[in-house]
Amino acid sequence: MAKIDDSVKKKVPELRFPGFTDDWEERKLGEVGKTKSGIGFPDAQQGGKQGTPFYKVSDMNNPGNEVVMMNANNYASDSQLKENKWNPINPQNSGVVFAKVGAAIFLDRKRIVDTSFLIDNNMMSYLFDSSWNRYFGKTLFEKLRLSRFAQVGALPSFNGSDVEDIKVMIPEESEQKMIGDMFEKLDDIIALHQRKLDLLKEQKKGYLQKMFPKNGAKVPELRFAGFADDWEERKFQWLIDQNIIDSPIDGNHGEKHPKSSDYVESGIPFLMAKDIKNNKVDIKNCTFISKETAEALDKGFAKNGDILLTHKATIGEVGILEGVNTEYAMLTPQITYYRILDFSRLDRNFFSSVLRSSVFQKNIHKIAKQSTRPYVGITEQRKLTIYFPIKIEEQQKIGSFFKQIDETIALHQRKLDLLKEQKKGFLQKMFV
């Protein structure tokens, strides 16, 4: 690929395949395709897995702005089509569907469709004509932020003419094909890494179910060889009384809780529930407060090695605090820290895994639902139950096992994120 001189950027992309020098052509979408709006579809007539796919805005709820293949949850039978006089939309080449009314517009989610389909009246489709390369069109729509063109009113919305009036730059078909083929291969690689990541997460979920005893059981279903003793069932308060863990502590409530005006660009990490996910604590993108603000607080001084548990609104996220280069990090009242005092009796990685096990998560969410707003206070946390093997060697094996899984998942996630960033860069440089 070759970079293009800045003077012609408006007519050709910055990055281009060798052999192509012609200017791209500006066209309105209505000149090279057409829009179609959806129809009403009564709930009573939904169902089935055969027939003509019927897509709703709710079918696009998975996160991400990328254009992906659509998965229908409802289908219309031939008899329903005839009875209701519905005419399926039939793309001769390919099509893209997207929300046309309401807040869903600003999610900018678009889905590609290749077969006859129906859409509800909250959605719109754009059908490519034969001059488009299918995957080039898909990718152009991925780059196109449609929400910029919505009519703003009581409810934001699109008319067909709003979309058909959008101007885009399009190359001739052979260049479209080169670009489309490249992005199709890149999307296939991204999809492969996503499937690997999803499989690892499912495997981890299975291990979290099978490697810890279920309520009432004395041993787990799946166990490392060489261990046969029953596991102990104890309350968290027992761990505290035995000086195995310190008394759990959360952040400052009420007037002492730092205000948004106390936030600074760098300083003491001020951790919220959103900063904890997948056994990791994000101290790079969290909020910060000054040391003076932190020193005025009473509690919530977490340190490297502490295990953090979200217990208010967001329930059950777990992370081991690492990489803090200040004396401590501060917690909001949404988070409790657990600090192990006796590592000869309780392994850190094992304890973190216990908190993420299916039986513990089920129990903590059950308690949280008893409040008007999901909440598990410190008093209730002390009553929580933990199952653990007495032999520290078995704890260490389990803890190390889950740590390795987490590291493998993190590695695959980084690879996936890098691929998506590379694609984002290509989208910026290979389209006008």
C-alpha cells in the first residue's frame, strides 16, 4: 500500500492499494441504493425458528458499533406473510439495517443482511445496488456514523430521504473489491480471536462451577489429584476471628465521600465499581484525588495485594489490586477490600477465585436482592460462607490454575483489542 499526497486527500484515501490512481466519486446513497422502513409486528405473532427472519431493535443490543451479521430471534411463517400482506425486503446484493427512531439511533449499531427479511417499524434498511462490492459497502457503513444525520426532536429519527441524501465517496468496483476482501479477511481474524476468547471464558465459567463445593457438599466435583480431605465450611467472621483475614472495610460514606470537584488528573487512585472487572483493577483509567483529600478520609485505604469486592449497585465484581505506585488507593463505598493476614492458611489467588465461584456469586446476589437497591453491607459480608481446603497446597494449586486462565484470557483480549485498533486505523486511512 502507498500513502497519498495531502493535496488529494479529499478525493482519494490516505492509504491505498498499488495500481489505483483514479479519484473516488462522490455519490448520494440514494443514487446507488435505496432505503426501506419496517412494519409493525404484533407480539402475539412472534415465535418460531423457521420462515422469514424478522429483526427488531432488541436484536442489536449486543455492544459495539461494528457492523456484524444479524441474528434473528423471531421468524414469520408463509401463512403470516400471506395473512398480514407482508412483503419481505429482498436485497439483490446486500443490505444494512439500523434503528431509525429513539435513543437507539445514538448507539450507531448497524447490521448486515444478505437474505430476505422483515424489520419492525423502529428500524430502517439500506439496500446496496449492484454497483457495490458487498463487503466494501458493509465496511463503509461501519465507518459512517449515521447518528450525525438524525433529525433532533421529541424523539430523534431518520426519514428515508435523510439517509439517501448522505454523500459518500466511492471508488470503482475493482478497488472496492480489493478493500472489501482485505476487511473481510481482517474481520474473519477478529472473529476467530473473539471465538477463542469466548471459549476460554466459557471454560473458566465451567471450572468455577465444578472446582468449588456446592452448598452442602464437602468436596468439589472436580479436584486435583492427591487431595482427598473434606473442605471446611466457615463464615467470613471466623476468618476474621482467626486472624486469617483483616476486618473488611469499604470507602467513606456521606459528607466525607470525595466530590467530583475533588478529582485531579493524577494522584491517589480513587476506585469505583466500574474500575473492577475480570479479576483486574483498572488503575490507569480510574479517577484520582489529591493526597490532601485522601488524608482527610477515615477509611478505604486499600493496598497492593488486597482483594476488592463490589457490593453496592454493581454486585460481585472481584479484582486483586496491583500496580499501585502510591502508598495506597482509596475506595468508594461501592467496594470492600479483603486483606489476607496469614498466607500459610489462605492463598490470595485461591480466595479471589472463591469470590468468583458460582456458588459464592449466587449467594451474594441473593442477599443483594433483599435490599431496595442491590447492596451487601459489611455486616452481611461477615456472615457470608466460604468453602476451602485446609491444606494450603491445594489452595495454591487452585489459585495458580485460575491465575493462569486469567492471564491467558487477558493475553487473548489484548490481541483482540490490538486487531480492533488496527482495523480502526485502516478504516480511518482507507476511506475518504
